[in-house]
Amino acid sequence: MARALALVYTCVIWHAILPLTKSTDWYYGDPCLTNPCDNGGTCETKGQTFVCHCHPFYAGRTCQIINNPCRRSTCRHGECVLTFNPPYYKCKCNYPFKPPDCKKPIHTCSRNPCKNGGTCRRGLTRRSFVCICPKSFRGRYCETDSNDCYEGNGEDYRGNVAVTQQGRECLYWSSHLLLKKHINIFQPQAEETGIGDHRFCRNPDDDDKPWCFFKEPNGKLKWDFCAISQCDPGTTAAPEPETVPTSMIPTSFESCGKVGLRRNLSRIYGGQKTARGRHPWQVSVQLKIALSIYDAGHQCGGTLIAPCWVLTAAHCLEASTQAKHYQVLLGKHNIDQTELNEQKFNVEQIIVHPNYEETENALFSDIALMKLQSVGGECSKETKYVRAACLPDVELPLNSECYISGWGVTKAGNGSKYLLDASVKLISQRICNRPISYDGVIDNTMICAGNLEGGVDSCQGDSGGPLTCVKDGLYQIYGVVSWGDRCGVKDKPGVYARVTNFLSWIQGIIY
């Protein structure tokens, strides 16, 4: 398999389930389809190319160059923050210094900086002070309720704590120091996630609890979780579970294909670092030990489709088809470290599709099932971070919203330690079978997807991973990452195993 073997662990974009008719023969060759503009820039199509319209703080063809207005400003006793209007910056002065440049102080306590009825008391030095807070408030300025706490993982926390667990003061989310970060007041969902022109702790990326950035004495930017306690869980009512069609529910799970609201952050190789729990069906298929040329650890992606069953690609099992050599990790976000929300299982059984075949040019029926070994009679436990994707019930209509995810190769050529995702569009079989693309080898067991201009693609670590599409608000698994010609290359979209073609085989085994 001269070419296919070289591609097995390389690239694949996505495919969708469509009847192969003339009406489905479509493709938008739009260079803005995958938005090549970085840092929140907007893309405008200009003929066969594009123009990026950048925020005032960025420049360059793809808004990749930082243009920091605070470099022209000196906030002597304060912090320079960014604004939406000219001159696009202002000084946040440390009390008792005053705007606009934080150079001159007022008389300490002549204007009371203390909130919520606090009393300002002068300190031993001319500019020092302390706030005497009422019993129900705390903080340097009495800004925080003494009973302040967060629920769940704090994604809805809107309190006023601005101190880390290490006792460091948080930076403003509008700080110019965050221009290199993808979490700041200029991100698309800033207001939704509680980020604004303040320094209060938030959880905009669905981490374990509220956090913030802070600056080390040497100027290095770091982050830490905040000094906030979790609310008493007894005071929080659990939400009522939503229902889905009975035929789509995996045995013993209450639902499938559901995911809470999540925010995607920094772009990585045409995709994005995705928030925790954004793809709760994503699994990591791993070798327990090194076998021949295959290292131990993450080998491929996969999709949880029932509590004890994972769907993956047959070619992912090249190292061994013996179940004892594998383990499956669920609920993973950072592939390089053990995480609180992960679940790990040995594999009891591997079933490769009987028609799987690899040839010199393609992989056919590239699909397999892995049965998890139960622990105490149970397999995976449904949580916010571990859920099953629904199996498709009908063919997919045009313009469906679809996603790929995995820990694949980035522009730098390395696998990402964080789970990535990207949205993709369908490409017809006729287009994918052009001589310039795959020259007629794509059959009814495969589908193609992505952008013929290149860019968005799923690569090495993503083989076997999911292509999911949203139907009626639920994520259904329409494709399994199979093969392709390199990564993100023009006219070489990814090829996926077409899940609807294998539904009878899948359901006959797992149900």
C-alpha cells in the first residue's frame, strides 16, 4: 500500500452522509470558509482571494501582527488597558493616583476607595491605606461578599474576587498584556463569558474553576485559579434531563449527542483549542505498551456511541488486533496529563469490519468497534465530560453544521496536547473524485469534507476520530476519520468512513 500506508496516520478532513445525487454535488470554494483571519479579524472574499479586516490592535495579512497602543503610553502607577474607541487605551490607576497618566496622587482617603460601606484608614506611609470592611464584605476594597462562591465549575460566576490562590492580584481582562492571548475582552464571546473591563475571576474556557491572569515580578505572564470556594452543592438544584428519541438513546445513558454551551479559543492549524466537554464523545485509543514500531500511548481517536462501545477506524489497529494491548480514555482534554474528569478502560473485544481492505490508493470499509471492559458490571459513566454521540437516523441535508476533533498535527508539525476542533463543509463525491483530487477511488462507503483550498484538516492523532453533525440540536456521528493525501493540502480533502453505510453492522453488534 505505497501511498495509503504513508497516509494512514496522516490527514483526513471530514465527510458526511449524503445520497450521491446531482443535487448534493456542491462545494463553496470560498477562501473565507474557514476564516484565515486570526485574533478576531473578519474575512472578506475578494475574487479568488481574501482580505482580513483587523481589530485596531492587530495588523498583517491575517491579523497576525500585534499593534499594541500601550507601547506609546506610560501609566506610571497603574495598568494600561485597551478600549474599543480611540486612542484605544487608558490608564487604570492604583489608588491614590489619578487619571489620565497615574502620575499625581490625591490625598489618601480624601476620596473613599472602599466599597459597600467600608471605611478608609490611612496607613503608616503617606500613600498607604487600608479599608475597614463591614462583616459581610472582604477584599482590599471591601468589594467581595464574604459568602461569595461559585457553582459547578464556575462558568457562570460573576462575583468580584480578583485574587489568585497564590495571593496574586489579577490583571484586567482588558490588559494590553493579554493581546497575545486568545482570552481577552476582544474575543467574540467575551460578554457572554463574563469578561469585561475588570479584573474579576472568570472561567471563560470551561476549566475546573474560575481563574485569572497575573504578572510575575519578572514581567512573565501566568495564570492561576482564584481564591474562591465552591458553593455548598446542597443549595444547587440539578437540572431536569432533556429527552431524545428512544431509538437514539444508548443503553443505560439518559441521552446522546448533547453538549452544553462551550466556547472555543485559540486557532490551531485551521482548527481551535476546544473547551472542556465540547466533544464529550471523543476518546483516545492508546497502546498500553510499545509494539514494534508503535510507541505506547495515544494512537488514534474514537467515538463513544454507547456506554461500552467505541467506534474507530480499522487502520488504527495495525499495531495489534488483540484487545489486551489497548486502553481507552474518555473525557480527555489535555492528552499529556492525568485529568480529574477522565475515565479509563481496558478493551474487552475488538471487531474489525469484515470488508476492511487497504489498497495502494485507498482504505475501504475502514471502521471497527471496540468493546470496553466493564468495571463492577458498568462501563463508562455519563458526565458533563463523557457522553455518547448519537448514531445517524437519516441522510444528512446540505449545509449541515459539522465538526472534526482530535489531538492532531499542528502547523508546527507536532501533535497538540489539547483537544482541537474545527467546523467543516461537505464536498460531493464527484468533486472529490476529480483527477486532481482522488481520481475516482471514492466509493459509497466514503465521504469527503473540508475546504478544497486547504487549511482545515484532521491529521495523525485524529485517525479514527469523529465527524459529528448537528441535527435537531443533537450531535450525530456521520463519519470516522480514515485517510487522505497529506494535511490541509489544496484539492486533497480528508476522506471518512460513511457511518450510515455501516449502521446495520454497528447496531447488530452493540444492541
